[in-house]
Amino acid sequence: SATAALRHLRALAGRHPYFAVALAAGAGLRLLAMLGYPGALWFAGDSYVYVGAALRLQPNLSKTTGYSVFLHALEPFHSLTLVAGLQHLMGLAVAVMIYLLLRRDGVSERWATAATLPVLLDGFVIEDEHMVMAEALFTFLVFVSMLLILWHGADSWRIPWPVALLAGLLAGCAVDVRSEGLPVL
């Protein structure tokens, strides 16, 4: 129920107060961006190419198609506000992943929280998440892929093959979102 979820959330915030404050600040800044700039911001040239490829669902010679497939999946909602909102949630999720990995490796709560601050509070990161651009999705996919490998390989270098397969597929999707990610593979 909702009250049980709220109780659980309060308990989590109580166990990680520094990160809870930082995450709330990051979420608040993203909410301000959503209210201040309804819809999404456009980057001249690139945003049009991504949206055009999403509407026609055909490869483009200058851009990879992964981000356009993401936009195409959201096209029935006819909402760039939804696109920006999901990208902001991806940015918050990246901060959570950073925090979880560092805490798992024994980093103190304060230092782990400090490591998330550039992702949570940097205006350029928030702007990128608010744009019709591939950066937020690319970063999210790379981080999920790396989280799977680092989480399961932390104690030994034996990673279960289903985890490695999923991490590889996510890294491959990241490369299809931004070709600059090819070294990740």
C-alpha cells in the first residue's frame, strides 16, 4: 500500500540522510526545470534529426538510431514533457547507482554522497536531461551495464553468464544510442 511504501522510503532516508538530502535537492532542481521549461529543450539540428527518424523510423546517415527508437516508443503519448521527465528520472537513477556502488565497496556515506553531487546538481547535466538529445539515455544504459558487472563481480571475477549477457546487451544498446560509446563494449 501507499503508506507502507512511504514508511519504507522514510526508513531508507533515515539510514542514508546525506544522500537523501542530495537526492531531494537534485529532484527539486529537475522539477524546477520541468516547471520552468515545459516540454523539452531543442538542440538545433540534432533534436530535429532524432525526432524525424523517430516519426519515420528509418536509419539516418548522421546519427545512430537507438535514441530515435526510444522516442518512437514514447510517440503514442505525444509528449516531450514525458521524454524530459523520463530523462530526468534516468539522471536521478544514475546518482543512485553511483551511491549504491560506492557504499557497497565500503566508501563512507558522506564521500559516496559527495561523488553523486556532480550528477545531481550540475546545471549542464540537468540541461542535457531536459533536451531532446541522446546523452541521458546513453549515460543511463552505460551505468546500468556497468552496475551489473561491478555489482556481481565485486567479490570475485566470476560473473554469471545471464548477468554478463544482459550487461553486454545494455552496452550494445548504449552504442546504438551514441556511437561514441563503442569503447564501452
